[in-house]
Amino acid sequence: MIKQLKPGLLVSLFLTVSSLALGQSYGKNGMVVCDNTVASQVGIEILKKGGNAIDASVATAFALAVTHPQAGNIGGGGFLVYLDSNGKSTTIDFREKAPLSASPTFFLDAEGNFVKGSNREGLKSVGVPGTVAGLYLAHQKYGLLPWKELIQPAVELAEKGVTLSWTLEQHAKDFKAGDYPDFLKNYFNNSLGKPTKQGETWVQKELANTLKLIRDQGKDGFYKGHVAQEIVSFMKANGGLITLEDLNKYEAIERKPVKGQYKEFEIIAMPPPSSGGIALIEMLNMMELANFDSIQFNSIEYVHLLAEAMRRAFADRAEHLGDPDFNPDMPVEKLTSKEFAQMRYKNIDFNRASISDSSKFGQLYDGQNTTHLSIIDKVGNSVSLTYTLEQSYGCGLGSPKLGFLFNNEMGDFNPKPSYTNSGWLIGTPPNIIQPEKRMLSSMSPTIITKNGKPYLIIGSPGGRTIINTVFQTILCVLEYDMPVEKAIAGMKIHHQWMPDEIVYETNLLSPDTRKSLENMGHSIRGVENLGRLMGIQIMEEQRVYKGTADSSSPDGGAVGY
């Protein structure tokens, strides 16, 4: 256990673990699955000390802020879904907020035109971070171990260093060679000012100092005092808009989860400002109406049905969903009802693609680099947590004195009111920028139960594709009875209403199927990969947890004990 290790031995253990490829693991007492094996090991050590799933999720998330900087963060935000061993569920919303000075025309020029890239570049793109507040709230309400014990592993990893992975070395080379901010160009440098290479120890002294203040002062160590003052000073000096008032006023919120039923399984998911839970339940409700005895996995009928369900759910998402504190009348019960799914399902043409109409609804852009962790402890407390910087490495900016990156989540708002086109721009009212508003998100941390007990804990990064990759993985497990590792590895598609196209994984969809889909009227586009899922399946009969990290995550790992 951590407290029994000599100083420095903990880090040595993690340096060794970081070289292992732990894509799948079994455990009887606990399981942690995330985008970095070192961080998964941190969470397991917390469980071994007697911590619960909340404690492990806090420690793992802070460790990811050190080991997985492209998405693990203290400068971003996210969502946590929690199911305790007694069957009670809740969620923590720590989504970023728009600064107090933000407005609906924040990213428009004098003529009212959207300034391309302005909502994702520079410090105007930064939302008020929520990660520290969210993890602190989760711990204060549901954790067992002292806060300091949960943050200390991340402090040690940052202060004494971690072994730089091949993936991060490639990022470092790209930053040096490309048109990136100076912060990123120098981010992976060693003590001599040269880029750290694969296999060498990467130390983050400034981040360690920031983490120490959070360790010792809790939430106030980030939103008040030295860190807050430096955030504001950096913003003022470089065109940012976050103020001390923005930071002091930020609060994470505990919200009631959205729930659905798929046959004998209950879905427990994140409510708005996440759109994931509602869209997921709406699509699963439609799937419950399908005859899967005659629809084979990966068949033309399967892909077409999924694409049409996605098209409808994403149109509803864009029309209705946003921050509930600014949209109190969102039709959540209607969108997640069986009756609404029947209405949506019955107008699917099983021989022809529908047409997405850009004059009605669409789908906003979400960045690609989010990260997810799934955790279960010895007594069955379960956590599904997804958090993000928006795009990979956020806006690419951070204070050199603090050592962490800022998000660029303002890009998740609808940037031009009342304007929707056939591409990426959406102007529907629920997600228009307003001061202190939380931007709509696709993050979809989900827990599935059977007979009141956890059965599947799942989530993924992937920006706008998250909802659909999580949906398909759940469907494969629940409907096709696939083990979680097969469901995660299986073929995925994505349709988001606008643009009107099916995105598919190029190596996993046959040429004949692609041709048939085009003949049905679908536009199709290939990509290398969709999603990076992190899942735990509870095997009740064997009394064992099976954890799987997506093979597309080069540093990811499932660690159980």
C-alpha cells in the first residue's frame, strides 16, 4: 500500500508499471480502467488502502492530469456518474462555464459574421475550469480517505517524474516543429531545456507546486489564493477574460441522473448540460423496437438502422438541449420516453436514407480529446467519469508558473445565434453563449445495472462521436451478448444529423456494405478510429470484474486486484 512505501519507491513502481501493456485485466476486489496505466495503478493503490470508488476516481483523475496531459486536466471540466453499493445513484456536473464577460455575439465580427477559429484559439476560448471543484465535491460528499492522501500520488508523479511514453514523445516533436504556442513547444522539456525523449524521466515541477496547493487547501487551492491570482494575471496579460470573480463564483453541481430501461437493464446516465444520457436513452428506446433476430451485427441493415436512430437523436439534441439552469423547460421526460421513441422509430425507411434538413436542427462541434475512467470497488460502488480540455491539449496555452493547460471549451457553444448551416455551425437557442452558462457536451459516462447491481461501466473520449460509440458498445453487450472487450473492439459508425453523412472506421466496414449504403442514399466518410472506450463488465456468476481499455489508447490500461 502507498503508506508502506519508502519515499520515491511509489514513483519507481509507477515508472515500471508505465511500461506494461494492460489492455485487459480481471479483479475480484476492484478495477480501474483509464487512458494511462500509471494512473490506473494509482487508483488501485487507493482501493487497496481502503478507499472507495470515489476516492479512486479522484486520485486517478489527478494522476491523469500529470500522465495524460492531452486530456487529463485540472484546467478543464467534466461529469461523474456514481452508483453506490446500495443502488443509490447521483451525478456531479463540473462542466466549465462561460466567463461573466461573455455574450451571445462573443465570437462575431462587427458585421455579425462568425470569426472562424476564434472560439477554439487563444484565451477567449477558455471556459472557467470545473475539474478541481467537481472532484472536491465528489470527495466531500462520498469519499472515505483524507483528501491529501488522494492528491499526493499526483504530486509525486509530477515532482519526481514519469517515464515519457512514445506517444508523448511524438507530441513533443510535433509541437517543436509546428505552429504551436511557446507553452506547448517547451512543455515536454527536461531540466536542461531540451525535449525529453521516450524512456527518459519527465518532471513537472510547476505542476507539482500547483497540486501541492490543491492537496493542502482543497478547492480553495485552485479557485483562490496564489493559483487563482496567477490564472487571472496570465489572462490579463494575454487577452483572456477569466477574472477572480469568475473563479470565486464557480461551483460544481450535484444533479439527478437520467435513467432509462432496455429490457431487463437500467441505464444510469448524465443529464444536461451533457446531452449524452438523453440521446443514449432515446436511441436505446428505438433499438428496443427493432427485431434483432433478423438484424446481424455489421450487416447493411444494422448500420442503416443505427445511422437513422443517430440522425434523429442528434437532431433532437440540437433543437432542445443545453444548460438546465438556463433552459428549465427542456423536454427531458418526453425525449427519454418509450412513446417518443415509437414516434421516431416508425418513420424510419428501412430501404432508404432519410434527409437531414439544415434549416431545422443540427449538431455543434465537440473537440476530440477527452478522457474517460471507469472504476468499481470491492463492495460494488461504481464510478463512470469523463472529463476534457475540449481539443487535444486544450487551447495550447498555460501559465509557465502553474504548469497546466487551459481548455478551449467555449467552442462547444453555438457561436452565431439563429444561424444553422449544413456543416458545423448551429444556432439553436438552448446552447447560445450567456455569462456563467455551461456549454452543451457530448460526454456520456454511463453505468448499466441488472437486477439493481452494476453490470457495465462505460465511457469514451471522442468529442461529438462519444454518444454513438458508447451507444453501440452498450448495444453490443446488451443485445448481441458480446463480452465488453469484443464490444469495445467492434466496428463503430457515427452520424450526427449535420453534416449529413455516416462516418465509419475504414478497416472494419466491408466495401460491399459501403456500396450498399451509398445506393440507399447515404453519404459515407472513412476515418481511422472512432472512440477510445474504457469499460468494466461485472461477471456476477464468476464474481469477478473484467476491465478493458480500448486498444486505440496506446498508454491506456485496466488494472484490477
